[in-house]
Amino acid sequence: MSDDPSAWPDIPLASWSATCETLHRWSQIVGKTRLALTPLVNHWWNVTLYVTPRGLATSAIPCASGSRCFEIVFDFLAHRLTIETSDDRSETLALAPISVKDFYAEFKERLRRLGIEVRIWTMPSEIENAVPFDRDTAHADYDPVYVQRFFQAMLQSDRVLKQFRARFLGKASPVHFFWGSFDLAVTRFSGRRAPPPKGSTPNVANRVMAEAYSHEVSSCGFWPGNGGYGRAAYYVYAYPEPAEYGKTKLRTADAFYDEGLGQFILPYDTVRRAADPDALLLGFLQETYAAAADLARWDRAALERPA
């Protein structure tokens, strides 16, 4: 918990939605670079980004040659993208109002200067009516004030989600950032297999979703509300969703089950305005997880750390 109100800043999506859409696509360019050069890890954990003290980073990525590696960092304090290699070379790209097309071209040029060879699929994933990166001139906004506010909200969310993750002894994901859906997430697993999900996701193959949801999960996270939702929120869902899960009565103020999303939602504004944001958010995460685990009959005694 922090006594500093700026630790949980106001991030109304309407004030930076154009920037959010641009940044979403930039993050996909970086994420797809990691995807192209790393071996598959269960549930696509090899493609995610991680919160750092300055922004989001890939961690070490092997070069195609195998003799070097590199890391890509979105620095949201200095507002630059940095690519650093294991042979002590680096390139930077300013984060400023430029189109996705120009960002993609500049990014490829920086990789070329460092001798990094990679090919990515240029179609954005999980975005309706998407335009390939190399043709997208419509998304070109970058508001450094709101990007830094979003980053501060992610710092707080990352910290609390890691506390929540630490309570679980079973298989659990890292707290990591998925550039497809543009959200920070952590997932707990019961250990049981799950049926392949039905339905489709824009520009995502069914096999990708089958890998992501190959096992029974309770997942939670934070996202800024892009994709049509309209406001920043914390979410929790279970897959497969147990019968009656959405009817769970919650104690957390302002939390509710969104029928359209199939998720429990706690508005970010409710958390940031709370007297104790950490306690409120942890309580929401715990009660929604417990409902899913109980209804699906998880072996909670074996999976959870004693208080």
C-alpha cells in the first residue's frame, strides 16, 4: 500500500485511447519479434513482455545465429525503445507521435544495424479490422504523460498480482504482459486438462488458443479497457467456466460479473480511490479465485500456501 495518491494515477481511456491503440500495435511488433526467435513454452509464455522499473521488456532473446542474444525495452520514463545485444551494442528509437508504419520501418532498421535477422507476421493479432503494420498510417499518437500514467498503474498492478501469485503452490504463470490483448495477467492451474476453446479470435489460429487454454485455469489481470470496453479494470475469469460461477455473490465493492465478457470486473477507479488499494484488489482476486476453485472442485489444500 502507498500513501502517495499518484501511485495509482487516473487513466481515463477516453483521454489517451488513440495513444493506447498506437502503443498496442508497437508492442505487438516487439512481441512478435520475440515470438519468431524463441522456442514455444507452454501457453505461449515465451512471447510475453515483463514490467521493469522503467517500462516493459522482452528479457533475453537469442539471435538466429545462436551466438548472440538481445533484449528490447520500452522505456516509458525516457520515452525511447532500446535494443541491447550481448556483444555490447545498442540502438535506440524515440517513442514519439509516429505512425505504426514508420515505427515498424525504424524498428527493422535498428535490428538490421545490429545484425539481427528476423521475419514476423505483420498482421496485428486480436484486433478487429486490423491493418498490417507496414501499411498502418492511421495510428500515430503518443502522449508521454498518459503513457507514464499507464506504466505507473502497471507497476502497482504487477506488484499486487505478484503478491497474489505467491499464495499459490501449484502451477502458475509469471505475472506477464500479453501484447495480443494488451493486458497484464497471471494464471493459476488446477493441473487438469481442458477441452479446446470454441469460437474465434481475430487473426489468431485456433491452435494458438488451444495451446493457451490446454489446461483448467483461473486467470486474472489488469487492462486499460481498450477493445471497446472503455475503462481500465481488473478482471478474473475461469476456463472452463464452472456452472453458476457468474452468480457468485461478491463482497468486494463495485465488483460484478460482466455477461458480455464472461468475466468478473473490478473497475480500476474503485481500486485507486480506495483507502487501501492493495487490500481491496487482493480481496477481489481471492474471492473470485476461491469461487472458481470450489465450484470446479480443485484440490485447494494441495495447491495453496497456508496463510
